[in-house]
Amino acid sequence: MKLRVLAAICAAALVAQVNVAPHAFAADAAEAPANERWVSAWGTALQSIPQLANLPPLYRAPDVAGRTVRQLIYPQLDGKRMRLRISNLYGTEPLVVESMSVARAAGGGGAAIRAGSARPVLFGGRKSVTVAPGAQATSDAVNFDVDAFQPLAVSMFMGTDQKLVAWHRVSSQVNYISTPGDRTEEASAGAFRTRFTQYAWLTNVAVESASAQAIVAIGDSITDGMRSTLNANRRWPDALAREMARKSGGQTVVVNAGISGNRLLSNSACYGEAVVSRFERDALRQPGVRAIIVLIGINDINFMAMPAHAGLDCDAPHTEVTADALVRGYQRLIAQAHQRGIKIYGATLTPASLPPEREAIRTAVNESIRSSRAFDGVIDFDQALRDPARPSVLQRRFDSGDHIHPSDAGYAAMAAAVPAEVVAGTAKAAH
């Protein structure tokens, strides 16, 4: 099927910027003083937690009220100062953080931190911050020696009535919740008895840098790193970040804005807002962003054929999609990125062992991505992962076992498939 590539559509962002209530402190990195330049060193994208009775265990949030939540992150930039952003994007009540700290993780993947390394994270000079529903807050600058790819522990002592109503569900990282009390500066792991594999509230860590840049990888579970090794940072954006660090002297970051189950065109109660809806917030507004890699669409193709069922139907709505509809969605993203002067690269959809009618849509979408020249460049993940003898399936060595998600080796092969000109072109854009 030959697709007609539509002219770029100038579309307004679908997600309005939110304001913070007067009693809360907030500032985007873009609002920093003119003599400061901040670049995302780590980030993630939030999704709402379904609010239904009798949720499956997978979607039940842990108790956080009056407890300390400690999350492990791996920033990709060296620096002397950082700012941390927290979000109450999907909250219906104020987000109350009584105190917050950042420290060096002790290593080994546990909750312990290095004694004496914790530094307070302040908001407008205060320990506590209240963030209105739908809003976000960015901290004051924290003087801290950040080492690229070395783990930090971010600890947040939550208000006594706080509930977790949004998260990044697939963190591929074990995080921790303490017994009741403020444990933000506690070095021992003893009080952190609850483990969870999500990220909560923390959406961005930016490091001050005069010359670094960020690439944002936005997409679904394959960008999110589903089925990669836990606590090992084996997602393809991680592998790409390490390679770029070698090639750019540590001046290029890859921020992961993937959400497992995400779609290009349809929202989901479980899998977050569609990329066309969250693109402005999760990609274009990242501090220091110079380019975006888009890998999205396989769930749009797949979920339309999933049977509807009672209760929590994460695949709803079962929207019929065509290759043309997906191409029009890409055009919206391209128009938004180019309006900001940001490069955008299209990635081909990877093999997923689809039945013939769905495989035909995937093949047509990939042909359009390769031939249309609508994107600033093409990253052919499909070619990198497919079995040459059976192009609708993953090579066995790249298959995690479910025939959809790559193995660690598959994710490494994806990173290796990013063309050198993409990296070089992005670096050129930063100067």
C-alpha cells in the first residue's frame, strides 16, 4: 500500500500548561536566570493510576502517607549544580512534600545512601512544598557534584494524607518506601522495607551545563525498556546514552520519555496519554532538548483488535486505525518540533509477530517513514531486529521471549542502529 504523505499540520498543543496555586512554589527550567543554562540529565513520563475498585495488584499503589519514598536515578551529565522537578500532573488533591533530599546511592541497588552525602532540596528556600493538582514544581539549584551514570537517591518525605495517584509504571528499577517518618537523610536501608518498581512524582533532574544537549526518546514499552534486566539500565536509550557519552565527550544526554502500552493516537486508563497529547510536555519542554526520536504506533495497531472486556480494560478504546491515520499523527509531531526548531527522527516499528492484516499496516507505516522524508532522519529499528528470513518476527537472539519486546541484546542492537549522522547532526544543532 502506497501512502500519501500529508503536508505538515500546524496543531496547537493538546495539553495546556498548568499553573501552580499561590501557596506553592514552581518554576520551569526555562524560567531560570539568563546566566544559567540547564539540561535534562534524567527524566521520565508520568501516567495516571486507574481509580477503580478492585484493581488488579499490578495497578494498586503502595501506601506513602507520612512515609519517605526513596528513588534511584542515573543522571547522564557531570555537573556542580542540579534542579529537580516534581509533578502533581494527575492529582486531584494537593501534593505535599514535607522535606526532600538528594544523596549518593551506596551502590549495589539497595536503599542505602553514603553517609553524609545527603543534601536538602529546597523550593523557594523552604523544605516543604505544596503542589496544586495538575501542576509541577522545580526546586532551587542544589550544589552537588553530579557524576554521569552514577546512581543518586532522591528521598521525599510525604504529607500525612498523601496518596499516590500517578506514577511511571515500568521503571525497570527497584525503589523504596520507608516505615512512617522523615528518613530523607537516613543512610541506612533498614527503614526502607517496601519495594516498588515505579517512579513517583519525580519527572526531571536537570544539571547546569554551558554546552550539553538532550535527545528525547519518546514512545511505548520498547523505548521504556520492558523486559530488560531489572536495575541494570539496559533499555535502548541507556545503551545509546553510553555510546553518545563516548562520542560526544559526555555532552549528549538521552532522556527516556517512553511509557509502556502507550499509543500515538489514543489515551488509555492504564497506559497514559497518547503521544500526540503529551508530546509538548514530555518531549518539547525538556530542558536543553535539541532532538527527539519517535518510536510509536505498534499498540495503536494491536489494541484495536483486542477484545473488549468488563472491569479494567487497559486496551480501551479499541480504536480502528489505518496506516494513513498513523502517518497523520506523525505529521503533527513533526510540525510541533519544527516550529520549535527541534530536529525529529522517525524510528520504524519493530517486528511483533502480528497477524497478516495488522502486519500490513506496520509494513505500510514503515515504508512511509523510510520514503517520505518528512522526518529529519530515519532510524531503522525494524531492519536492525527483524529475522531476515521472516521479517515479521524478531531475530531469536534479540527476542526477550514474548516475540514483541527485545532482549538486552536486542536493545543494544537498537542503540547501535542509530545512524552516526543522527548523533552528528544533533551535536551540530547544539552549537
